[in-house]
Amino acid sequence: MTSNGAEELSALIADIYDAAINPSLWVTALEKLCGFVPGRHANIFIQDGVQRSANALFTWGDDPHYHRLYLEQYARINPLFPALLARGVGEVFAANDVVPLTQFRRSRFYKEWQRPQGLVDGACSILEKSQTSAALLAVPRHETHGMVDAAARRRMGLVVPHVQRAVLIGKAIDLQNAAATLADAFDSLSAAVYLVDAGGRIVHANRGGALLLADEELFSGAGDQLRARDADADRTLREMFTVAGTGNEAALGAKGVALALISGRGERYLAHVLPLTSGSRRLNRPERAAVAAVFVHKAALHRPSVVDAVAARFALTPTELRVLFCIVEVGGVPDVAPVLGISQQTVRTHLKQLFAKTGTRRQADLVKLVAEFANPLVA
């Protein structure tokens, strides 16, 4: 990357984290992201893989007419879902990685929604996902940009981790709200969250953070201080908190720092320390307030989504997954075929495979099976 490219990336990262605190700045951040990747427009949106509904969180550059059509009509028949939800969180992928290009271009979605806009491809990444839905960053490519290439994937990969963290911060932190509202937001997060001052004093810990402190396997009991049991990790944390207090972006960076931690039981955790003293994050920060947010979670310990769980349990191929969830949401064979861009006979062939693999005999049984996997009370 050239020096100009590095400067462009640095400025973009700063804008992304500033948007986490001031959501109105996402428009600017997404505009710059489009220029960096590049793409026609950019969206951060939530899509339910089972209900086939979508909700736009932030967007820049898209046509308002087609934006509305997607939310109201075409999200339901987007052939990339739900198989797309089986991709890994943070992974950068293009449409062709999910559905073969020839099949995708035979779908109603492509013919009626994408092609009229001159869109040919898109760089995407899952920012976070639950059992049934996912938050995604999408940068569609116009025909003037061409298909997603190695350079676009690399540039998207540089940005995605920061968008992930900014979205998490944006969900948890609103510096304009009362302390009670902030505490409620933190407590809703599955990760342990700590707000600390420059000396490492815990200003606030959410419910998950309090449980980790009480366990004393990862952090040692040191009053109101956040202290890692491992001496090297603790020394690194001290240094991060001190630097965060100075607002020295050159030393710590607006993007924050990730740190691996190991508990007394040998369990691996990942901590991310994000400074709260950069750019717009300096606004309205009272004296002796938190200078850093620390997010801690077990490494690679995620409850599988419905798509992941069904695919793993029955060893389904990506095409079989697409047919299964289209049967569940869209309907019978005649309705599914044009949505997926394949023949009715091909749909029937995949249905036979689905029946054989899942031990079912009717389409109604498949619907019931997926509903069981979507039940949050089912382990």
C-alpha cells in the first residue's frame, strides 16, 4: 500500500470509530469506505436468515427507490440467504463465493433488482450474527468497478475489523446518556465489558465483567483495579491504559489493541482495548472518566447460527441449504425454482437429498425441523 493509501486507511479508521459515538457520522465513514474498497454504495444492515426480512442501520450512496424495494420485497428472495449466514464472522466474501455466478444471474433478485442498477457483484462481511440473523457490511460493485478482485478483498479485510468493533461500541456506549442507561446497554452484551481510567481503575463493569472478576481465574482480585493474573499481560494492560489517558493516537492508535489472555484453568480469552480519547470520542468526557473500554470474551466460542447448526448436523451442501431455507420461507417447488434460478426438476432432486439426509418425508417436516433448530431453548 502506498503512503497515500496508508493515510487514507488511517483517516477512514478514525472516522469509523468516531461514528461509533456519533451515529450521524456513519454517512461520512461509509462514503470514504466506498472510495477505499471501492464500491457503488455501502450499507450496514441486519438480515434475518429465516424470516427473510432486513433492516438498514446505516447507508450511503444507494438509490432510495431500490433501497426501499429491497427492504419491502427483495430481501425475501435474495438467493444469497440463508447460505451466506454460514460464512465466518469477519470473513470477506463476494456473491460468487456463496452462489455460483451463472445461477445467481438467473434469479429474480438479480434480474429485477440488481441488474437494473448496473450492479455486478459486492464485497461483504458478517459483522456479528445470532442464531437466526446477522449484521452485515456490504459494498456493492457497479459494472464500472468490475467484479470483486484480490485488491478489493484485501482492502475490505483491512476495514472490517474496525467496523465490527465500532458497531459493538455503538451498541454499548452512548456518552450522552445517563449512567443507568449505559449500564443497561453494557449488561445486554454477551462479552465482559470494563470501562477503566488511566490508572486501570474500573469505572464500570457489566454483568459479564463482574462474573469474570468474581471468578478470579482471569483477573486477580485487586480492589477496584483491572489486573490480569498473568504478569506480562497485566504489564501490557497497564501500558495501554496509561497511553489511552494521554490521547496519544500514534502510540496506541484509534483502532485499539487486541491482547490474548489465558485463565488459571488454561482457557483462552481475547481482550480488545479501545481508547475513548480519540477524535469525537473526546467530546463531553468529564475529568476522571474512563479512558478505555476493554471487551473480553472466550476465544472462538460462539453459539452456532441456525444455518450453521442445520448444515453441520445433516452435512448439507450450500445448494441444499439454499433449497431448504427457500422451501421454509418461500413455499413449494414451483415458487422456489425461479427464486433460486434453477429448474423445478433440480429443486426436486435437492429435495430428495434433503429428505434422505434429514430423515424426513414431507416439506412440512422440513419446516418443522428448521423451526426446532431456531428455538433458543434448544441446545
